[in-house]
Amino acid sequence: MDDDALHRTLAADLWTDMQPQPAPEQVPLLAHYTSILTLERISQTGEIWFSNPLYMNDVDELRYGINLGLHAVRSHAGLRQACPPDHYNALLDAFDTLFTDFDNDTAFDVYVFSCSEHDDQIGDDGLLSMWRGYGSDGNGVAIVFNMDALVALPGSPLLVRKVQYLSYEESEAWIADKLQSFAATLERLALPLEAMKSAAEALFERIKLFALFTKHRGFHEEREWRIVYLREFDPTGILQQQLHYAIGHRGRGIEPRLRFSTAALAAGAPTLEHMVQRIILGPVLATPLALRSVMRMLEIHRPAWAGRVTRSSTPYRAQR
């Protein structure tokens, strides 16, 4: 059995519960809560800067998911019983190598753009928890995107998924169930020793995607969707020229970024002018003078957006 055939066989156990890339009509409007400075930068450059998850506020979520998988693989009795000792050791060695490579290298080029599902029934007031956590404590903006055309674009290396919210216990149970099913498949296939590396690669890839699209259930109010770039999902290098950096603020130093522009995608790719549906000023920022000032900024840098600015009317008490 070659590597491709093995991955297809293992996919039945590993990927059946992974939500597929949604159809365009299944993606709601998505709001990115951020600072007014970020809005200015986006309007000036036409770029959306994806963050490396190791530098994001919820870094512990990614590290937790990957580490949980590593410890579970090392201690799972079913895996030990599913294959001969030399095969089992080869599987563990390969998985450990993948983990080390990810920790030291490939995690460097994982990038995430996080948004919150925008509820038109609520209107343009936005979510209080999002203003507090990501919208500069009410002094920022929410940029509302229509991602339909981006999702529909063939050949795009971007993954778009809704985040799943689980407790720690539910995450541990998911890993345990996945490993039990994986072990049963290994036992049934009786793979040769040289196939253990490919089996480990398939398992690690599934655990990595689980970690990237899962958060603790305490964050459920965020209603998060993620647009994710993984370098290994971009074999032709469509977006590799956009791998860049940013000088962080508040003492964060320098960090890797993906400065995403739709211009690098195939012909017919949507433009930011069409993707941005509206720009909501946060409840603290939302004064008449600020509204006019933001509209002027957009008239200078991105005129098509100037008429899409609105204000949140949420009563708000800033925390700082």
C-alpha cells in the first residue's frame, strides 16, 4: 500500500468528523474586531494581516491541543497493542519527530485570521464580549466581511472553518476516541514497518487541525470562525510571497505575519472593496466627530468604504 492509499484508508477514521470546507452560502457575515489603527493599515495597504497562533491571545489553546495529542499517543494502550513492538516504536519515533519539527519549524508558518459570526438580527451593535476582548475596549472597530467569493474560489490554500468549543474533558475524550479508532485500523491493516511514518503523519495532521479549530467552551460567546493558512496546504506557493513580519507593539518585538492580499489568488478573486460590507465603530469611539473622521480617512485611502461606516449603540463602560 503506497502512502496515498494509506492516507485514504486512514481518512475514514481520522477525518469523518472534521467539518468540510463550507459552501459559500453556508458562511455567515464575519466581523473582525480590532483597533482603529488596524483599520487604517488595512485601508492603506489592502492587506489583511494573519497572525501566527503562537503570538495570539489564545496561544494556550493551540499548545494545549498539540500537547494533549502528544501525551495521549505516548500513553495509549490500544496503540501499543495494535502492532508489534518495533512497529509501535517506529510510530512513536515518527510522531515525536513530527511534533518536534512542528514546534521548532512548521508552526512558524501557520497563520490565522479570526472573526466572529455577525448576527444581523442584533444589527450593528456587535457583541459586548468582543468589544471588550478585541475591539480596543470599545474604542476600536468591527470590520464586517462577506467571505462567500473567497470560499468559492478554486485552488485557494486557505481553510475556513467554524471553531468548535469543548471543555478540557471533552477534548481529552475526543483524542481518546480518535486514537482507539486509529489503533483498531492499524491492527486490521497490519502495516509494514516502513509505513509507520506515513501513519504517524496522518494522525499528526488530524490532531493539528483539531487544535487549530478548537477552543475552550468558556469562549463560546465569541462565535468564532477562523481562516487559516498552512504552508503545507500551499504546495505551489500561491501565498508564499506574502509571508512577512510585523514589529509588535507593547513590547512584543518582531513576529511573523502573513500579509494577505487577494491579488495573489486566481483570476476572479474578490477584492477587499467587495468583501468589506460595513465598518462598525465601537460604542466608546462612536461619537459623531469620530464617525466623520473615520469616513474622511476612508475617503482618502479606500473611498468605496466611506459610505459603509456605522456606529454601535451598545451602552458601554470601558474597563480602562
